[in-house]
Amino acid sequence: MWQAFEKGFQDLGYVEGRNLIIEGRFAEGREERLPGLAAELVALKVDIILAGNDLSALAAKNASGAIPIVFALAGDPVGIGLVKSLARPGGNVTGLASFTESTIAKQLELLVEAFPGIRHVAVIHSSRAAAASAQLTVLRDASAKMKLRVELHDMSAGPGLEGAFRTIAKARPDALQVLTSIPAFVERERIAQFAAARSLPAVYGLSEHVEAGGLMSYSISLTDNYRRAAGYVDKILKGAKPADLPVEQPSKFELTVNLKTARALGRTFAPSILLRADRMIE
């Protein structure tokens, strides 16, 4: 993702060390570190802050109401207070949304299309995700229309991910859906290993889960969002105000399947899925 941002910047004529200085900070998946890292960047009096996700952007916004902030990924930027509206952000923050109502419904549709007969789906989610409320609203609507029984398992509450694993194992669902969140991203290998051990076909909201051994994903392109974020930074450095730059919705979606994982599960993808796959991992 970072390489995609750098490539986008290079395409716009920026060269680090010549006409650009980058001060990078990485929380390594530990959300509690974000406020301190944001404060460090503000203290350096940077000209602009690029936030990798919505929680990073919130930390940056809380640290400064003056420095322009561009987020590359934000699930519900209006709902969590990053911007006043997508069309008119109205403050010092703008960027690219990473959640659309269609993605979660599409994940379920593709899962059932790939493996007909699925009726009972366990869903791992995180109540700490900035877009958690919007995610669950869409999920409930989509599952009701498809007449699917879904059971929610919050990996960020109570007994956590291990508790979710135990409950899912007892419930014996037909399949698994993992909603996008930072905690799920950090634990993507463990989740993929659990699904494999239980022989559960699973669909994810990010292709990185599939790279970690997950079965299939339908998602926005994170790298495309980061590449496009470079354009926002460029416009602001040239004088544009974040308040006047509308938040962009995702424009590129990818269906990724892991054929190796399918073989290990003893599953075969429906031909229609393989024909539509943007990427197949052997």
C-alpha cells in the first residue's frame, strides 16, 4: 500500500529528498499508539498528514484542527465525525472512503454462488471498527433478503477471537464471513488457519486475508486507494483546501480466490466464480 502511494507521488513529479520530505509513523496494529504518533507529527509542523485509515485520521484530527489531513481508507467518514458530508467535508480532513453498502452483500452472494447450499453463516466482526454499525446494518439486510441465517461474533468484546472460535466451532455453520476491521486484519493468519481447520469456506473483505491463506475475498483495492490518495496530497500542497475536496467513493473492486486453500478444503469453486475472478492464488 505504501509503495502504491509512493508510486502515485512519483507519477506526479515528487521525489523524496529533492522536493519532498516524508516523516513516517507506524502503529503496528496497536490503536492505542495512534494519538501519540499523531502528536509527534503535529510537533514536527508537517505541511500535511496522510492517514492510512479512519482511526489514524481521527487521531490526527484530534491532534490538530489546522494541518490538512488526507485519509486513504475510511469506512464511515461521516458517521464517525471525520467530515460533515462526503460532498462537502467542511474541515481540515478529506480523502477516500473504503466502505460501500454493496461490498458486504456482494461477499455473501459470491460465497453462496461459489458453494451452493450454504444457509448458515458465522460472521466475525469487530465492534471497534469505525464502520461497525453501518457494516452490521447492511449485513442484516442482505442476509434477510437471501434467507440466510447469520450469527455475529465480536472479536473485540468479551472472550475475544478465541471465544469467537469456540462458539463458531460449537455452532457448526456452513460458512464464515469476516468483516473488514483492523483487528481482523492483524489476525488474518489465525482466522484463515481456523477456517481451514474447521473446513469452513470463508469470504473476506480484503484480499490480504486470501494472501494469508483465506479462501476468497471481494473488496476494494487498497493499493488503488493509496495511489489515488497521492492526488489529494498533491492538490492540497498546491493550494486546495480539504474542505473543498469531496470524499471519493471506491472505484475499483477485486474478486480474489485461493485455489490452494480450496484444494486443501476439498472444495471446488463454481466455474462462474473462476471466470469472474480478478486474481487467483495458486
